[in-house]
Amino acid sequence: MNKEQEELVGEVYDKYTKKYVGYDDVPSKELFLFEIKNNPDFSERWGLKIEERELSLEERYKIALPIWKEKYGLLANMMVPTNVDNTPYKIPTKLITIKYNDKTIESYE
């Protein structure tokens, strides 16, 4: 997650932990995130939705192409998409989408 996404999740987690004030066993942030990602009812109750998905080879190629064009010029257009994983550049493999209060933040990882 990027910084903006982490801040948003932290804000919702803080609201969540307020319901446990006075208790010794406050659920961890990791458990909170697990429930948000895997329990639709829990996610809906807190108004936070986190979706993670793998990017297709085509999507990764579209991200890599401008980088390759800068490095290799016109030769980049001839590069085969299967090379996406073998590039020395850090081409993202995953899209993370966080939705909260009609706000959507996307980041690549």
C-alpha cells in the first residue's frame, strides 16, 4: 500500500479500536486487515473495502512500455510481453484498490 492508503486504513483502524477501549485484548491491525479483505459483512460494517489482484501480462506490458521506450527507443515496440518479468525495472505485478467513504485510491505493487 502507498502512504495515502496506509493513512486511510490507519484512520479506520483507529475508529475500530475505539470500540475496544478498556479491554485488554484489542485485535491487531493485521487481524483487522484480514477481516476487511476476507469478510464482506465486516468490511461493509466499517465502510472500508480492500481489493488486491494480480495484473495481467498485458497490463504489465502497458506499464513497462513507456519505461522501455525511454531506455530503448523504437526497439521497445518490438519487445515481447513475456519479457515483462525479466526486466531489471520494477514493473508492478499487483493492483491494490482501497475504497472508503466514496474515495477510491489505487496503487501498484
